[in-house]
Amino acid sequence: MERIYLDHTATTPLDEQVAGAMQPYFSGTFGNASSIHQFGREAKQALERAREVIARAIGAAEGELFFTSGGTEANNLALFGAVSAARSSVPSPHIITSAARSSVPSPHIITSAAEHHAVLEPVEYLGEHGCKVSVVPVLSDGTVAPASVENLLSDATSLVSVMAANNEVGTLSPVAEIGSLCRKHGALFHCDAVQALGKIPVEVDRWKTDLVSFSAHKIYGPKGIGALYIRKGTPIDPVIRGGGQERGRRPGTENVPLAVGFAKAVDLAMAEMGREQVRLASLRNQLENELRSRFSALIVNGDPANRLSHILSVSFDHSVIPLEGELLVHNMDLEGVAVSSGSACTSGSIQPSHVLLAMGRDSETAKATIRFAFGRGNHEGQISQVVAAVERVVARMRAR
Ligand SMILES: Cc1ncc(COP(=O)(O)O)c(C=O)c1O
């Protein structure tokens, strides 16, 4: 049985060309990029070349890109860093004393109900530590409507955080419109573009973003590196301290091999983007049509006209086919097909996805969701095997 990987939104395999580009920087050109001798200078040059490649791909200046350990850290730096700078008298959100808190205005943050946990949890923490938080609901297709953001925006809003592309259902956000609204009200605009990079053009100026988060391992780059775009002049404090690296914004010895790999992955993704997205959309559409023709209870999640090409999220309507949703992914795995579900294990219990609930799915239907995420290794010949696997799994689970 061929094992089929359809979980490219969770992570992607490291591209061999990326591995090759990184290799010399582990032991040959191993210097500390902050050292002033030749070993250090060579490492620094590679780091800066990598920064330039990624910055160019998103329409930024190299001085506006800061390496982090991944998308989660980039989101944390954007949110905690911007809020800390807004409370200019408070050095770090982690050490806010109640006396300090009462002496500074409480920043207002807006985010959407469909964000990744790497945004929602920092925002929740900030809400528990003196910030006013507003959560924008999403439409039934997962879209964040600009009008809903506008209703919550005021001149007291410090920061708005809305993702570019949703990781569960693929829906794209109208980021440029939201960016314009933020500008109008003088609020900073942070965008989590972890799932957008390499899939759709990321244009930090057209989007009117001040802060944008990225991660390498979603685009066949290494795990453990990401970046935060910080528009020149954006007030932001570091959230960790202990060195001047990344111009003081993100202290810690720079990870040169991973930065080089990230840049190579961006280069490859940009070169193939147009062609590959058309190919993946065709695979996605074939699977969607095959499943629709077999299951009348199938609900396709996301905005059909405005979603990432490689994601297909489907739910089985619980009122038509009652399934034990939690077991779908395990059963698909037994069939050799790796997918994701519409639920997550939180504190030992299975919870339906907050994104699907925000889109109005009932909790049982949300749990009975499969997310297929296509990537470079997938081809047309696999579709029939995947469809057959879904048919067997659903038949087995209905019979229980
Ligand atoms: C939308 C989004 N933001 C942030 C992250 C976190 O990125 P990382 O795994 O690099 O920490 C992910 C990962 O799944 C994601 O999908």
C-alpha cells in the first residue's frame, strides 16, 4: 500500500535542494555571524544574503526582516512586542506589575475568531493582562469581513491581527482592505502569513501591513526558523533579551544554516508558485468532485472562490451521517492516507476546531471533518486511492 501524505499544511518535507544549500553552513562555514573575524564575516554574509532573498520576495527592504524560530515566535514577537512598545513605560508584558499596569493606557487589540492558536493565545494572555480585546466573528465561509473589523476599530485601537490565509479551511482574508482601515485609524496591522507565503503573492506594501509572520517549514524549508517583517519605523520591543542580534529585536546567536535554507525554500517556492498552484488546485478539485458525487452529507468548508489552491476541508453533516469524528484521522491513517481533522486534543479531551465552530458548524459535524492538504509529492494517480479510503472509512464508522 502506497502511503499518501496529504497534510502539507501541518508541515512539508525538506526539499533536497534546500538541504544541499544548508549543508555547507553546519560545519564548513560555521562561524558565529556576530564574530568580527573572517569565519564570522562569512556566516554574516550568508545570513544577509538569505535576508535579502526573503525580503525581496515579499516586497520589503532587507532591514525590515527579522529571523525568529518560526511562525509561533514571529506572532508572539509581533503581538507582545507591539503592545509592549505601545505601553512605552512598561518594559515587557511578562513583568507587568499591577502598579505599572494602572499607570499606562490599556491598548485595544482586534483579532479574528479564526486565527491560529499562535495568535489567539498571546492575545488571550494580553487580554488577561490589561489589554482590551475584541474578536471579529467570521462569515460561514471563514471570511473576515472588513466591515466587521471597521465596526470595532477606533482611534484607541493599537493593533489589529488578521491572518492572510486560514490554515484549516484555506479561506483568504481581504488583507489589503483591512490594512487600509487600520491605516485610517492609526492602528498597527499584523498579518499571520504563515500559510500564504509561497502560495499567493505576499505584498507587504499593497496589504498595508506593519508586521507579517512567516515560517519556513510550510514551504519545504527547515523546521525551527521563521521571520517577522517589521515595517521601518514600527515601534516594537523585543520579548526576549540578552544580545544585540537581529538589531536587538530578536537576541540569540543567528541560525545561519536554517536562514540559508529558508531563503532557498522561498526562492524555489516563488519560481514554481503560478504553475504549482494551478496543478494543486486541479488535484484538489478532482478530489472534491469525487467526494461530492459519493456523499450527499458532504459540506465543503471555506470560500470556494477565494481559498488556497491546495486545501480541501470537508465535513460530514452529523444530522445525515453520524460519525465519530475524532476517529476519522486515525482510520484514514490505517488506510495509508495522512490527513488532519477538525478537532484538537486540548487538556486530554477532544475539542472541535474553533475555526469550524466560528464558521457556524455544530460541534459533532466540526469533529467529523477531514482536511486534505496537497503538496509537491502528490499526483493525480493518488486521487482514486484517497477516495476509496474515505469510502471504506465512512462505511466502517457508520456501521459501528
Ligand atoms: C497560520 C499559522 N500560523 C502560525 C503557525 C505556527 O508556525 P510554526 O509551526 O512555524 O511555529 C502555523 C502552523 O501551523 C500556522 O498554520
